[in-house]
Amino acid sequence: MIQKLLLCAGIITASFAVHAQPLKTPAPSPTQTIKQDFGLGSIELTYSRPGMKGRKIFGDLVPYGKVWRTGANSATILNFSDEVIIGGTKVPAGKYGLLSIPEKDAWTLIISKQTDVTSPAAYKQEMDVVRVNVKPSPLPNSFESFSMQFHNVKATSIDLTIVWDKTLVTLPISTDVDTKVMAQINSLMSTDSRPYFNAAMYYMDNGKDLTQAITWLDKAIEQNPKAFWVYHQKANALAKQGKKEEAKKIANKSIELAKEQKNDDYVALNEKLLATLK
């Protein structure tokens, strides 16, 4: 009888084990992946976010003078879809590890070919692509969670910021957009589908030859005589050249076309431009 009871108990226990659900709990250092468009490509960052949890961080949990994976759990990874420039060094498109050596008054940030470094013992300095020395900035308030983010996003430069506790560190990243865009313009202008408007806007936005930009805007108008937005940009270019009367004429033409197509935004933009040409 006892044997039968034990057998039944075993069967019941095994049945519960088969149907038991796995226990899922929050990750102590959750992973974050951020993708930021930059230049003509993008940067993707993947890292883990530990919390302070009442601990002293720099100089204790994160020792000074030792290689740190710049996060928790897995290695911190940067993936560049296009070539970037860090610390004056050209970094080809690809996947890299982001490591750091924190010190009280200075940090060394490392872009490495190693993408699996989770402890100082695994680090190989000969795999470095570039090292950048940066000065940490003190913060007035403490940040509980280790955080990395992209800030000051511009056409040719961006900052990767690292924040934890009361410390802020910034890694400047840049890219050579102009050489690539100019090469595209030179190539595309010999094709049947010529990007007159976009090329003109690039010239205007980057302080290049305004006369050439206006020539391309005229070509864009030939392609689409009702394009009120093209007329508006031509008026802007003429205004930059100091040709106020010509700019007024073109701005009024843009207003006329914008009203025909019921676009109040461009009517307002042209009126603001005209107000500056009095």
C-alpha cells in the first residue's frame, strides 16, 4: 500500500514538473539597443544598463585604471554602417567593441575590433582601432541607471554620451559627408535623372556656389513649373546674394503658385522672406 502511495505521489510530482511554467523575472541590467541615423548612414549601439542600487560606482564597483566593458553582462557594441572619424582616426564601417578605462580625472575610450570583451583579462590592446582620452564632467544630480545616448546630432558630427551616478563622459564622432555628396552630385549630373533641386539645396545649406545653386533651381523649375517650393528656395538664394528685387519677384511668384495649390505654409514662408527684403 505504501509503495502504491509513493508511486502515485511521484506521478503527481512529475506531472506538475512537466506543466510548470518557467519563472521569468526582470533583468537586473536590461539591454538597450539604439539606432541613430547619422551622415549618410547610421550608428547602432547595444549595451546593458546596470543600476547603482546603493553602491559606490566609479573607483569601487567600476575600478579606476582597469578596462571596463562600459556596461554590464555582454560586451558593448557599436555598429557603423558607414565610415566615421573618431579621435582623428578613420574607422571603417563595421561592428566594434566599446571599452573604457575610467580614471578619476580622465577616461580612455577605446574602439576595439574585439566584440566579446566582458572582463579585463580578455582585452587585447593590439586589437584597438583607436583610443581617445576624454575628461569626465561632474553632474549636479545622480543618475541611477547607466545610460548611453546620442546627442548634438548634426550632419557631420554627433556625440555619444555616457552617464552614470554623477559622471558624464562624451565621445565625439564625425563623418566626411561633403566628399561623398559631391561625388554623388558629380556622378548624377551626368545621368538622365538629374537631382537639380536636392543638389541646389545642398549647395545652399553648405555655403557653396550660390550661382550654381540658382542655375540648378532654374532647371528644377523647367522640370516642374508649378513647384512653388522651388521658387521659394530660388528667392532665398537670390536674397543671400543681395539681389533683393529679383528675390521679391520670385517670392511673389511662389506665393501665387502656393495659393493656387492651397498651401498656406509656403505663403507664410514667402511673406516672412519678403518682410526681410524691405
